[in-house]
Amino acid sequence: MGMTRRLKMQNETNMRKLGNGRAEFVYKCVIEAKNYEGNISADYKSYVKKLPHLIRTNGLGNALAFIVSKPKNRAHDLIYKQLSRWLESGNNGCAVLRRGNDLLEFVVSQPSQTYRQLTSETLAFLNWVRRLAEGLIEEDKDVCHYQEG
């Protein structure tokens, strides 16, 4: 087997491991949101649908600054903490956030290549969160949209 083919297979294996690790981590995150005190799951689900667009439009640093600026929004806080934990884990294929450091400060202090890697990894992370939230978090059935005429 040629060196190029071996490297390609090794890269594919590493990507598969990364994807599986991300999926497992995100599953736990979505379950955490679903069971979170104060029933924030509907807000969480809505938020993870909108955040990737916010990142693509404004950049990762600006999107994180937006999250931080939201006063006492538990769904925003939770996804920020979960993303921080994922980037602290070292299982994400890019720069590692040191435990205890602030995510926003870390992201905006990175050189452009690392910033782009962090953006790509964050979007991949959020794509998994969105998919699993769609499947695991049910719509609020207590809300009645029917009006008697």
C-alpha cells in the first residue's frame, strides 16, 4: 500500500473518530438541555438552529460576544458552557481551550488560521446539536395555537 493511500486512510479514520466523539458528546449536551432546571429546552432548540447563521454572518467572535451580552438567558449560557467544554476536551481536532479560560477571550486571541479552525469546529458541533435537538427535544404540546372563532 502506498504512503499516500495509507495517510488518506488514517485521515479518514481520524475524521470518523472525531465525528463519533462529537456525536457522543453532543448527545449528552442535548439530554442536559432537555432535563435542565426551568425547562429551557424549547429556547435551546430554537437557539441552536439560529446560531450557525449568526456565526456565518458575523463571525465566531461576534456571535460569542452576542451570547455573552444576553442577560441571564439560561439557554444561551448553557450552549456557551457546552461549547467551552467541547473545546476544552481536546477531542475536537483544533486548538484546545484551557479549563478555566473564557471561550470568547480565547477565540478572539487566536491567529486567523486557528480562528477559522475554531469556527469550522463550532459549526460542526452546532450541526450535531441541531440534529439531535430536533430528534430528542419535543415541541411543547401544552401550547395551544387554536383560537375559537
